[in-house]
Amino acid sequence: MDVKTGGTGEGAAIAAAFMGIILVLDGVIYLISGIVISGQRFSIAEKQVKKAV
């Protein structure tokens, strides 16, 4: 940090907050894609069961 030159480290705090937001959004995207993929697998399996009956 540049405290000796009069800086307060606000840039580092903004960068850390931005990285945190990116990590949270990455988790949300991963969760949504997992729900979609499992839903597709469930519907495919359900169609196969209906064909077998």
C-alpha cells in the first residue's frame, strides 16, 4: 500500500470487493447451470420410462 505517500488503500478495497462479486456471480452461474442440467436429465429419464411402459 502507499500509506507512506498519503494513500489510504481504497483501491485495494475496491479491487477486493470486485473480486468478491465475481466469485459470488460465478457460484450463482454454476448453481443455475446445475439446476438446468439436472432438469434436462430428469426429463430425458422420464421420457424413457414412459416409452418403456
